[in-house]
Amino acid sequence: MSGGWSPISAAPRDGTPVILWRAEDDDPPALPLTVGFWTINPQAGVGYWRIFADPPRFCSDRQIRGWKPLLHG
């Protein structure tokens, strides 16, 4: 992928927050608007992306085009 975006298959699955490019957006976001982290539901054993929002949202890899690490300053 270009522009610093990596395929979602290479995203960290350890709870690290990352910037996500959602599949519904044709172009990558200019600003980090969607940030989330990978988590696993221990009861169901299913993993998913938890998106920081109010209320929190959830999505699967199919709903994400790519990811970038958060900037550290």
C-alpha cells in the first residue's frame, strides 16, 4: 500500500491503538479520524476492531482497508 498505509493483515493484534482506513472511504483519510484497537471477546473467542467513538463501535478486518501507527510526539 502507499502513503504509509499497511494492509490490515499486518496490523498489531496486541491492543495497540492504530489509525484505521475504513473500507467505506474510497480515499485514505487526510487526518487520523478513525482510531481503534484489536480486542478479543473472551466469552465468544472472536476478535474485532474496537473504534474509539461515543458510543464505541466495532468492526471486522473486512471493514478496514489499511492501518498506520499513531504518531508519537
